[in-house]
Amino acid sequence: MKKAICFIWLLSVFTFLSCAAEDDARSKNDDDEKKADGGTLPGADADSDSDTDIDTDSDTDSGSPTGAGCTKMDILFIIDDSGSMSEEQTNLATNFPKFIEVLEEYKTSANTQLEYRVGVTTTGIKRNFTQLIFGMTIPTVTNGPDGELQGLTTCNLGQHPWVDGPGPDVATKFSCMAIVGTSGSGTEMPFGALQLALGEKMEAGGPNEGFYRKDEDTLLVVVIITDEDDCSIENGGTMQLSLAGGADCSGEKSEGLYVTEDTKAFLDDIAGGEGRYVVVGIAGPGPNSCNSAFGSAINAKRVQELIDMCGDYGVFGDICSGDLWTALDRALEVMTVTCDELPPVE
């Protein structure tokens, strides 16, 4: 009787282990099929990771959280509107139709066409602070839209200050929206504009209300384009200028500057965790100023710092490369891969 019981017990264990092994194999096959059926980037260049003009912290495909994926994408462009940005804005408007073409051809992991929307604001915000140079204090006032989305009337956007896609007129309307002008503040504050655009201006009754949908299946994308570094500062702050006269936004004597970690924490909070947003910075790569057909750009240390903090979900492009498409193309790869693997809200 004991031998019979032992035999039955051993048979049960063998059956259990066989089933478990079969389940593991089935699960692996399912995962492989999902990877094969996931969203793809039309025309993606297999060698694009070797592009020296683009920097990502690590391979986007490695270590990313696996989720149900996104079906919607909300893209905020923060464009420098200072006096040196005319050529960059024109180049962005010229290349944007290719950007939209890729988005409209992209299929989500659910094999559906992506719903997306695009809004534009500038790096200018209203601030009252003090600048320091050679021991002198200079009272300074800057102006700007404070993160409010631009182009509602000038680009005939209709009911909302953004454009929804897919659609036949998205590229045309964005090409208008991208030309934000060059009369804005020479003290660029993209971190401040980002937090205002997706925070205060998104509140009920605010001008950006409804722009970022914050749905479980919506990926947030922020694109910063500037030839300066971020110099976001609080009202009443003190900004140390460099000996060359430019803002030294990492200077020890500066007070009230936005903390880069706080901007990252803001994104984590509003999007519901890492992997639910992508940050793209197209700026000066350093270590010194760079020059191109666009003009010159200083080392955007703080913008690079934010991109580095975003890891797999950050893309840095060289604004001096002479063509913004190089950076936009790499950004699209990261955006679509992240969309495929969008995790649930934390």
C-alpha cells in the first residue's frame, strides 16, 4: 500500500513539473509572438544607435517595463523663441511632415492607428529676479506665455490650442505653430514652461485644460528645443552671470533656480511613473559652444542632466547638427518603443 501511495505521489509530482515546464514554454512563445507583432517604426535605421549626434542613456529595448502599451500620445513642444532661433524654427517646421508621417504609419501593439495630439509653447515665462555680474546687481523682468499653448487663432486651430491626429492637416497646422517668433526672452526657462504647461495651465478653466489626457493608455512626450541652457528661476531669485555676460545657471551664487530633480519628480507624478513619458532635448551638446548653419549654441548642461535622469526614456540631440531631423528621427524610435511597452500607472 505504501509503495502504491509513493508511486502515485511521484507520478503527481512528475505531472505537475511537466505542466509547469509546458506553461513556461507557452509563456515564452506568447512573449515572442507579442514582440513580433508589436508596434514597428516604418523605415527605422538599424544603425541609428551609432549616430554621434544623439545620446540616450542606454538601449531603450533593455530593461524597459512591459505593459499593455499605449494607444494615444500627447506631445508638448517647448520651443525657444529668443532672437537667435529663427533658422531652427524654420527647420523644425520643414521636417515636421516626416515626423507626422511616421506617427500616422505607426501601429500600436494593439494593432491600431495611434491617436496623437501636438501642442506648442515657448521657453519664456514671466519672472522678476536679480542678475549678478562683477559685483553689480541688475533687476530683471522676463515675459512669456507661462506655458500656455500657442497658435489657437494665428494657426486657425479651432476649438482647442492643439492639433489632433491622425488627420490631413496636422503637419500644415504644426508648421504654423512651430514659428513662435524670435521676440521672446533671452533667458530661456523650459523647465518652468514645462511645469506650468502641464500643471497650472491644465487646471479646470485654464487655457491648456484637456491637453494631456492622463489616461492609462496615453504616453506623454516633451520636446525641448533651445540654443541655450535652462535658466528657470523663481520670482525673487538671484542669477549669477558668467564673465562673458551669459547666464551661468549652475553657478554657486545663484539662488532660486529650479532643481532638475524636481522637474523629473514633477513628470513622474503627473504621468504616473517612469516609462509613461519621454523627454527629448535638442540643444547644445558641449563641452563648449557649437556652431552650425543655425548659429551658435551653448552647452545645455541642465537639459542634458534631465535627459540623463530619464534614462531609457530620454533622448538628447545636437542642435548644431545642421538638420533637426536627425534628432527627431531618433526621438521617434524611443517614443514608439516606449509606447509599445507603456506600463500601468503607479
